[in-house]
Amino acid sequence: MRIHRALARAGVASRRKAEELVAAGRVRVNGAVARTGQSVDPAHDVITVDGKTLARPMKPTWLVLHKPAGVLTSRPDGSDRRTVFELVPDVPGLTYVGRLDYLTEGVLLLTTDGEAAHRLTHPSSEIERTYVVTVRGDVPTAVRHARAGIELDDGFVRPIAVEAAQGADRQWLLTLTIREGRNREVRRLCEALGLEVRRLVRTQFGPVRLASLPPGASRPLTAKELSVIATLGVPVDAPAG
């Protein structure tokens, strides 16, 4: 990574201030004065600022949480409502990768790599997300319309895949795979299709599946999951071992 980014990630200064430190000759890499725009490997290079050595960076933490309904995807706000951070280990710098609304369940990624979190949720990443929605209504007609695409108030939506299976008590299980990740997109799509949403579960985000993870439980991402995320253009480090 570029030297100014390494300094910023180490908490030395903002990227702009880090560039000023480099330009002023106050930064050294392996004993030599750093150059503006220079590439470094913080895990192996010895980087100093005003003679003080930067600590070796710790590998980022990556978790998947099975978010239950009735839990906020936010930091504690002083209210009695639980947040996702009460369900995962207390890791400094942990942030969520996108949001799930209060009633939505399922896969929620959390990481200490804030830049990777931003890149994963940016529309340009086009990461696939799969949802299983329990609905009532005219589902066969809704499926046809969904496959053709629906115009919402913030743009046109056409799911990558749409499948439906009839369930009990006049309910259907509608499986939708999308790439956009807009605010409450699946709920708004179902509303536009004339469907009543009874339950909404995100079963997959990119390579990470919900599988048998119980509600409220979390686990570290596997090396295989992290390697797939890396191929999506997100720089992450696989866990040791």
C-alpha cells in the first residue's frame, strides 16, 4: 500500500496530513527517507515517524453474525433496544458491512477493516446478496413482474434470480438475489409487487452463507471466504493457520 495510507491506517494522521509528513522528510522506511507515493508493506517494512517506529499492524478481524429480528444494526444509542455489538466479541474498531433493518434477520458481516467495509457496500462492488422472504399475496404474478424488473422510487430493480415455493397458511417463500444493496430494497420491492412481507432473512452475502449458524451467534470468516472476498477487489488478510 502507499505510505500515506499505511500511516493513516496506523492512526498516525489523516491521509492528507500523512502526505505532508512524508513530504517534510519526517518518515523513513527501512532507514531511508520515504518518498511521496512510495509503496510499503507495513507487515515487513520498518516505518518510523520522527524516529518512532510504527507498530506492526494486526490482521483485521472478520466476523459473520446471524442477526436476529428486533436488533439494531448500529452502535448503542442509550435506548433499551439491543444492538448487534452486544452479540459479538468486544473488538476495538469493529464495524458492520452494510445494514440490516430492525426486523430483518440473517447474514451480517463485521470487520475492523473500515476501508474494506466501505468498498464491499459501495454499489460498484455489485456483491450478490440472497434473501428468503416469507410473503402473502399473488406470488406467481409477482415473480413474473420481478423477473422483468420493477421501477422503484430510486431506480429500476431486476433481481438476478427469483424463485418461489408455496408454504403453509397461504404463505410463500420467495428467494431473491440482488446486487444493488439499496436501503430497504427487498421490502420496497415486495411492496411494489403487492406482497405482504411476514419475515425477511438474508441467507448469503457474497461468499458468506448463513447455513446452520444460530440466531444471535457469530463466527470468524473462514480462510476460503476471505480468499473469495479478496478476489472481489477487497484487500483482506486470511487468518493465521
